[in-house]
Amino acid sequence: MNDPLVTIIVPVYQAQDYLQQCVESILAQTYTNLELILVDDGSTDASGAMCDDYAARDPRVRVIHKENGHQITARKAGLAQAQGDYIGWVDSDDWIEPDMYEKLVRAAVEQQADITICNFITDYSDGERRSRQNYPPGLYDRARLVKEVYPTMLRNERFGSAGLDAVWVTKLFRREVIQKNLPNVDDRVHYYADVACTVPAMLEAERVYFLDNFYPYHYRQTTQQMSRKYKKEFFERTMLLIDYLNQVDDEKHIFDMSPQINGLLRFFAIRAAEVEFAQGSPSSLWQKYRFIRRMCRDPRVQTAFKLPHRTVALPKYRAYTFFIEYRLCRLLFLSLLTAKVKKSLFAGFEKNQPQLFG
């Protein structure tokens, strides 16, 4: 088997509690021809010093210190310094099994694949859940990608779900494929950033290989990650992603992704409306209403909602879709406000119930 160099890039920000497990799981890989680039994205805790310590102890480790710019800029900075034939990514609060990259590299070389993809485990404080890709394992050449993957890559039958799990961390990319796409992504894309590079790279790839029954990546799910908190400028930043995906679709001319992109836009619009009423939102009721009105009147939103689309399953989302399509801003505002009040009352009711069992 060939022994190509693999670059693993880890964006690091305020990760002192988890960084040791993450880095040591990478350095313990059975595949040893690798370099590890730790990108300290302006951490103010001990993360930066920990990165430097690893670089001093292992010649395979390099460190980049930069001002905070979120994940896209950190990943770009790491890629600019990468020397590997293949590029992989690990998040600084996660960890991987020792044979992850050995199996990914072997599959990439043997199958001559531009992208190799594994499955992952979500680790909770009280257990774990295994998640696998929605496509059967095996090799997909361009003809099979066009027929079986591209039609559901961004949107599948379930509202808010995609056929392809776009996370970068379960994928090993041939350097050329990632290099053509990542530098073009807008640095301001913070939410669903993985989609911005994975989808263009998948369109670029001639051969993609899905590994069978292989779960080497551990995604740590914390209580903070699970809670639906307010996300600043969610609508504006997700629209940057939508605009970029439309640009990619127009430029590559490989597969018409526009129906799926519009489906993703509809999901983002409804999600953005909910985010305005999420825990931690600093907006007043009047500001929330003004946002709802502005979002509903956005030409991109109106175009997406006027196009034929599947009816979503949950009644509340059917109502939200109708309100946005016909710009019934007050009804959407009142529905979201009512849902928030009910949720608060129910949470308070549960909290104040007597404990029946000790």
C-alpha cells in the first residue's frame, strides 16, 4: 500500500477541558505518516499553551496562533500550511479511535477515491448513539453519485434533514478536492459551515467511498450544545451559505442543486424565526416582529416559498410555511410568541411539581 502523508487539522478555541483527549487520540493513530496542525483561534484559556507543549514534544505537530475568526478562518489557516496528500479534520472537543485514519487512507488508496467517509458515535453524558450515512456502503463513481447521492445530498424526505451528513470530521479528502473549494467560502459563514465545503467537494469528486460499519469518530454532545439557544445573526449568516451554494451550483454545472438549495432555504427561514424567540435572545418584541417582517419579505425567501415543495409533517411547521409564503407576518409572530409562552409555562409547571419518588 502507498504511504501518503495525511494532514489532520484541528481548530482550537477555548478547548482546555477536552484538548488532551483529542490530540492524544490523533497522535496514537496506527497510521503514523501524518502531520497534525493545531490552529489556536484566539483562545484565552490554556488551549494555546497546550498546543505549544504538544508541538515541543512531537515533531509531527505544528501550531498556528491567530486572532479569533471562527471555524472557517481556522480551517483555511490550517489548510494553507498543510503538506499532506490527504486532509482530515477533528474538532477539538472530540476524539477518534486509533485505526480511524489507517482505514480511511487504505480505502482512499485502494479505491482511488477523492473522498472516503466513515460513520460516527455521538457521546452523551449518559450513553451514546451510533449514526451512519444514509447511503449504502461502497464505491460511488460519478455516474452513481449523480444517480444515487446528488438528488438527496442536501434535502431528503424529512424536514430539516439531508441525505448526506455533511460534517467534515468523518471524511478524508484528497488535497486537490478540498483546495479547490474551501478558500472560496465566505469567512462569515458560521452556522452549517461544513455544508459550505463538503457539498462542493462532493460535486468535484470523481469517486467517493463509504466505509461499512465503521464508527471511529466520537462526537461529544454537551448540555450546552443540546440546548436551543439564541444564535446571533442566524438568518444573515445562513443566507450567506445559501448564496454560496447557488454560486457553486451555477459555476460547476454538474447537477442541478437548486430545488434542494431552496428546500434548505425554507428550513433556514423557519429556523431563523424560531431562533428569534430562543433562550438568550436580546431582542424586544418589537424588534422580533420587525425581523419577522423583514425575513418574510426577503426576495430569496419569497422565491423559495413560492416554488412547489413538499408539505412538512408537523402542524406548526405547516402553519409557519403558510404564514411565510403569504407574508402573514403578524400571524407568524403571534404563533411563535404563543409557542414560547406555552413552553415557558410548561417548564415552570414541571419545575414546581412535587417529587413523588425520592
